[in-house]
Amino acid sequence: MDLLHSLQLTLAEELISVSGLILLLVAAWSGDKAARLISIASVAVLVACAALAVPALAGAAAGPDTYAFGAQYKADAFSAFGKILIYLGAAVTLIVAPAFLDRFNAMRAEFPLLVLFAALGMGIMVSAGDLLALYIGLELNSLAAYVLAAFLRTDDRSAEAGLKYFVLGSLASGILLYGISLTYGFSGHTDFAGIRAALGAGVMSTGATFGLVFVLAGLAFKISAAPFHMWTPDVYEGAPTPVTTFFATAPKVAALGLLMRVSIEAFGSQPGAWQQIVIFAALLSIVIGALGAIGQDNIKRLMAYSSINNVGFMLIGLACGTQAGVSAMLVYLAIYVVMSIAGFVAILMLRDADDRPVESIADLSGLSKTRPGLAVALAAVMFSLAGIPPLFGFWGKFVVFQAAVQANLVALAAIGIAASVIGAFYYLKVVKVMYFDDAADKVHGRNDLAHTVLLVAASIFLSPLGYLLTNWLHLLAGNAASALFHA
Amino acid sequence: MIQAFAFYLFAGMMLFSGAVTILARNPVHSVLWLILAFFNAAGLMVLAGAEFIAMLLVIVYVGAVAVLFLFVVMMLDIDFAELRAGFIKNFPLGMLLAAVLFVELFVGIVVRSAGSLQLSHASGTAAPAAGLTNTQAIGALLYSKYLFLFEAAGIILLVAMIGAIVLTHRQRGGVRGQNVSKQVARRPEEATINVQPEVGKGVSL
């Protein structure tokens, strides 16, 4: 093992760890006064790390040259794609969080540090080449996430969200670990290449199948795919809105990346064993996400069901088990992250006269008259999530369904399209409330520049102008997917 | 032969106490059964020749449960008279568990001296390196092959610590902290005053 080469490949992780430790000392000595400064420094670190990942992605890095520490860590194009999205999500969280938390007098210097360490864990997750790296990255991310969900500790709903997330997350971690130990026991390896070689293409032993099922169940919890989605609405609703923004973006990317790596790299020789599980989870997530959202009156809960629904569509890409399917899934994932950012930044801008957050959908009525700009942006997000053609959200669904049809999963694609029509109902309901109902005149409050800039940038990406990026996005997603298949 | 006997003893006891852990109605009893389950798992590890993991199980888990108990005893308002009555009532069960543990300890020592259980390996990779105790073998792997993950695990512990502080630490007013240099520098003249009150009048403090 060439230690120096390994250290070069893990530069992003080292940068985040060292700057996290230094900023922790700053936080310890200067207290919460330094919270803004630490946030700005953390955003700078995250942007720098995202920039570090660009060469690997653009150069389609793959193969043994990208393996660090004996293939426990893989700095290939796939991990670079995931990391750029993860660091983007984390940076946006840090940009929007201070204003929100300040209003509750809850901005503390540890907030950006927890986000930074969570991003470190997620970077390890998408780069994992070994079951141990998978688990350590996942736990690092989850522990930080539990604390972030409960960050408004004087608020009952936030504390409840933190506790629920912690208890259910620990259970999922236990299931995942059980699966990992079974997989190790029946294959004799923890590294993905070793597992793949040991399982071979023949009949899979019952023990290894159990291991696979438990590992997938544990990961399905982390991506909030049905039937392991129960925690999502409560946690999304209870957690502070910037933290919900974080949960809807970065950890989703990390856990989906991990799921793709485990399925393709570790269990790639046994596609039949996991494809049916993924298809089942995809269908159930799409249907539960679409039906569950109908009765919701809180917009954060609505977004939670929308995320379950979208994860289902993304899993269709994985269910294909082909390079085109994974590439389509990555395109969808990138578009979904921007849609989530736009949606939650818009939700953060909804505040009443006392500067308290407005979360009820009924209170949005007549928003088009009081705040036309915000209403347009929110409507663009809703249309985009529904996948209505001129907007960019349509493209993600289109490429995923195209990959499914090419992989002879026509029935799956047909059910997905039918369910997306059900989904369109509740997205359009929000638009209807904003544009056609009498003004409730609830939303007031000035908005700071950072939110406006983020919302405008994300809305332009989602607008038909986004189609100018399709070639570029497909090239990068193709690089990432090919790295996964030519490991 | 005796290895196989010890294996089934430990494994059977572990499964039994694991089942009772989730079936027992009294949470304190559950915890006691859990200790027994961990103890038997440690016995299995000794049989397999992994004495380091066995000691880890006993120290970390049994120790952690003991500390948890201590916290419960400290935090709850426990009526000690009632506890003593409970002690008499639970004495036979406690003695039984102690006897089981003692017998197992004895069997474990006998078996250990007769040579450890030979495990079959799925591949040759799990076999320990010759001439190393397994503490040395784990240490050598942890600081070379698994260096990256070991350091990352350290960050997890740091995050857990930060999280605990974030969720529980709060600034309270009116707390008198220690100021060592000020306390040491204090002289008797600053701390006491000498007054001569008139008869029938109090002193004002």
C-alpha cells in the first residue's frame, strides 16, 4: 500500500477533518459569537472540496489508480459526482441556516461543525469500497444528523424529531450491521470486489441472501424508501427547516450512492437477487409517496412524501441494473437535489408578520397577489416535482423511464407514469391554493439577499433554460456510471 | 469433545438468556439476563481463541451495563428499605446466575487449557498470523491496513461528544464557578471583619 498515494486521493476528507478540528477549537474559545465566521469558513471548505472532486469526474477516473487504502476508499468519477452534490447541499444548508436559527436564538457555533462532519461521513459513504467504510461513513453522517434534527432543543417538535430519528435510525443501523455480518460470514470478505468474487454467478447461498436483504433494508431506511419510510414525514416536519433542507439533499445522495455501489459492485454478480427487492421498494415508494401526500396540510410533510415518491422514481433507474439506468438515476438525482434546494429555500422565505415560519398550505392562499415572485418560484418547483414538460424536472423522469423501457421493465415504467399522475394532483393543489384562492395575507417578512440569490439560481436551473445543461449533465453522469461498472 | 460440549453450553445459554432478555417483564431483570448473554458470548470468543474480543465484550458491555445501573440508582429516588426486601426476594435468582457463571468460568478454563476450538474458514484469509497473539494481530491491522477507518471512527466519537454537549449544555445565570487563583489569594483580613456592636443591637451583615 502506497500511503502517500492514498493520502493524496483522500485529500478532501483530510481537508474537512483538519479544518473541522481547527474550527472546533475556534468555537470552543470564542463561543457562539464566532458562529457566522465558522459557517462562512465551512462553506469555503465545502466549496474547495467540491472543486477537488471536479478533475476525477471530468476525467472519468476509474480503476485501481483511484483506490486508496487497499480499495477501502475509491476516489473515482462516481464518488466525485456524489461528493459534488453532497457538498453543494451541505453548503446551501450552511448559507440558509444562520438567519433561521438566529430568529429562534438558537444559532450555535457547533451547527456548521456538525454539518461539516456529516459531509465528511457522506463523502466516505459514496467513496466506500468496503463494508466497514460503508458503515463508518453512514454512522458518522447519522450521528451528526440526529443531533441536527433536535437542534432547536427547546422546541418540542424538534426534540421529538431528533428522538424518533435516533431510535429508528439505530434500529436500521442494527439491521444493516446484522446484514453486513451475515454477508461477511458467508463470503469471507468485507471488500466489495472480494464479496463479488466469492458469491460468483451461481446459486446464492441462503445466508448470503439474508445478508443482502438486511443490508438493503438498512440502506432503504436511510434513503427513506417504502416500506422503511415511516420516520420521514415526522422528522422532516419537526426538524428546523434548514436541517430539513439538508436531509432532503445531501444524505439522500450519499445513501443512494451507497446503495448503487453495494448493488453494482458487491452484489453485481447476482443482479437477480437484489433487482426484485429494488423493484418492490421502488413501486411501493412511488405509490405510498403519491397517496400519502394527498391528505397533508403542512408543506414540510408534503415535501417529505414528495421525497419518498421521488426516491421511488430514482430506484427505477437502479432496478434496471444497467449502466444506462444508473446514469439516468444520477441525472435524476442531480435535478432532484436542485428541486429540493429551491423548494426548501422558498419554504424558508415564507414568514408571517412576527417573522415566524409559515408551514400550513392553507396559509399560502393568494400568495400570487401578495408575493408574486415567490409564488412563481414555488409554482415552478411544484410543476418541476410533478414532472410537467417544459420544466427541467420532467427530464429526470423521462430519462429514468427511458432506461427502464430499454431494460425491458415496461410494466414498472407504466406503473411509475400512472403514479406520477396521482402525484401531480397534490403538487397542483399547492399551485391552485397560491393562485386561485382568496388571499389569506399571512406571508410577510423581508428576505435577505442570500435566500433570493439561491432561489433565483435554482429556479433558472429548473426552468426550460436547464435543458441547455442536458449534454453536460449526461456526460458527467455517464462518466460516473461507467466508473461504477468498470471498477 | 470437551470443546464441543463447552461450545453448546455457551451457545445454548446465550440463546436462552437472549430470549429471556426480551421476554422478562422487569427491565432490571432484562439487563441482568443481557449481562449473562454477553458473558456467554465472551466464552464463545475464548473458545475460538479470540481472547482479546472476549475481554473487550466483558469490559465494554458488562462494564457499560454496570455504569448504566449506577446512573439509574443515582438518578432515581429509590427506597432502599424496599430495595433490601427485593434483594432477599431476588437472592435465589442471583445465586443461581452466580453459580452458572462460576461453572462456566471453570469449564472455560479447563477447555482453554485443552486447546481451543478449531474453526473452519470460508477462505484462508481469516486465519490468524502465526506467532502473534490476537491483540498484536488486531493492533497491527488497525494501524496499517485499517488506518483510514480507524481515524474516521475517532471522528465519530468526536461527533458524539459534540452532539451530547450541544443537546445538554446550557448557560445558567447565578452559578458560582471556581476561580482558583482568586480563592488562594484571599487573605483572612478580606474575609472577616471585627465589629463591636452596642448592647441590645444586632449586627448588620
